Amino acid sequence: MKSPTPLHALVTGATGGIGRGICFALIEQARKDDMRIHISAAASQPGDRLDRLLDELRATGATASGVAGDITDPAECLALVVQAQAQGGDLTALVCNAGASGPGRLADLPVAQWDRTFNLNTRSAWLLAQAAREQLARTRGSITAVASMSGLTPHPGYGAYSAAKAALIMLCRQLAQEWASDGIRVNTVCPGMIRTPLTEAVYQDEATLHQRQALVPLGRIGRAEDVGAAVAYLASAAASYVTGQNLVVDGGISDHMLTLIPGRPGTPPVAQD
Ligand SMILES: NC(=O)c1ccc[n+]([C@@H]2O[C@H](COP(=O)([O-])OP(=O)(O)OC[C@H]3O[C@@H](n4cnc5c(N)ncnc54)[C@H](OP(=O)(O)O)[C@@H]3O)[C@@H](O)[C@H]2O)c1
């Protein structure tokens, strides 16, 4: 028999590649845990994409509602959380997934682009977390933010993105310390190279696909489901003693650099898919 108190997850960037994967992974995790779940799927604006996602989520047997707003606007961050609560009750999980890179050289990056990258990838997570804090304290819930391997390793040409994702990881570690006494857990996930609509154009080129795969020790490009499973774990009761952690989901690529140093014996071969 299902628990009478449903889980309620607000997922930003839900209509994007990884966001969709997270929504379905949360539903699958709730099914395994024999819990009911309501998904508040957040998009930057209402429309057909959000409506289609809601239909797909409801087809699994979960309940779902849509919320929309631009998370670079502080008032809209607050409004998203208020709308989500009105539709599905107190949140048990906040997943700050929406984000985007903004390529550029630091030598001449416009200040407006720096600010937008930080407001989207970093400040929004703090504002959403602030807005959700009282609800999450009541439910002893969790926050999981989607950072990037670019937040762990410098990514030349990526403008403010690496700095913004690195700041997001530290923001979440700090929140984890400040809010542990409220029973709120805060963690991050760092995806590596994930094939989503955002990155699909790159993988349409077979040569680039193979070159990228060859760099990944596990021998394949990541999928949205890989990131979704990590987020679902961190949001689940199985992670009830895990906070302030960063889970890297990258097939091993971030740690692979030293393996590439030529002229050393015993360099292991890269796995093939
Ligand atoms: N794909 C990768 O290889 C990769 C690797 C590392 C990290 N990541 C991170 O993973 C997350 C998801 O990426 P993805 O690959 O799934 O990209 P995606 O398909 O482009 O999805 C990103 C989502 O962010 C939302 N978003 C963008 N700007 C927004 C705004 N101002 N207000 C509200 N929502 C906004 C978009 O919503 P709308 O569609 O409604 O506009 C979109 O659904 C991002 O944080 C990204 O930095 C991705």
C-alpha cells in the first residue's frame, strides 16, 4: 500500500534533456520506494513542450503540474515555488537543474553575459532554495543542484560557466552546513558529456562523437537517465545521511587526464562501447 503522504519534487528545466530524465527517474525511484509522487515541472515559459511533458509524466501514474518562469528573475524564482506548493503541497525535493553555458573568452566577455551566466546557473539555486526552505524544513526534504564537470576542471572558452558551476557546488556545500539543523540535505551532481537536445548537434557529427567517446574511460557518452538516477538517489531516503556532497556522473572522464600522458608504461586502454 502506498504511503498516504506523497513526495513532491519541483524540477527546473524539466522540459530539457536532463530535466526530463530527472523527472522520470524520480517517478521510478518513488515506485521502487512504494511512494506516491507529484512532479512540479518547471519551464521558462508555458506552452506545448511543457504540456506534452506533463501528459507523459501522468501516463506513468504519477501526478504532475506545470509551473513557468524565468529563473534569472528573483521574483519569478519565488513565484515558481509558491505556485508549486499551491498545486502539490509542501515540497519534499527541490531539483535545480535549469542552466546553460555561454561560450566566450574571458579576455573580452561582456559583463552582461557574466551576470546572466551566474544568475541562471548559480544565483537561481540560492533563490529557489531560500523560497523553498520553510517547506523543506517541514518535510525534512532535500535540494539537489545540477552543476557540471566544467565546475571541477577549467573549461577554456566557456566564459563564466566554469566559475558559475564551481560556485554552485560551493553554494550547495555551504547550504548543506547551514540547513542541516533544519533537516534539509543539499547535494550536487556533476554531469560529464551528456547527449541531450542541447548538445545533440555536436553528436550528429560521427567523427566528433567517436573522438569524444574515446576520451571517456567507460566508453560512451552519458545519457539523461544516468544523471536522473544520481539525482533520484540523492533525493531518496537511501541518501538520508548524505549532505554537502558532489556526485560526478561522467564515465570517468574528469579523472582521465593523467592517463593521457604519453610515454608511461601501463596506461590502460579506453573501454569501447
Ligand atoms: N548536456 C550536457 O552535456 C551537460 C553537461 C554538464 C552539465 N549540464 C547541465 O545540466 C543542466 C541541464 O542541461 P541540458 O543538457 O538538459 O540542457 P537543455 O536541454 O538546454 O535544458 C536546460 C533547461 O534549462 C531551462 N532554462 C534555461 N534558461 C532558463 C531560464 N532563464 N529560466 C528558466 N529555465 C531556464 C530551459 O527551459 P526551457 O526549455 O523551458 O526554456 C531548459 O529546459 C544544465 O544546468 C546544464 O548546465 C549539462
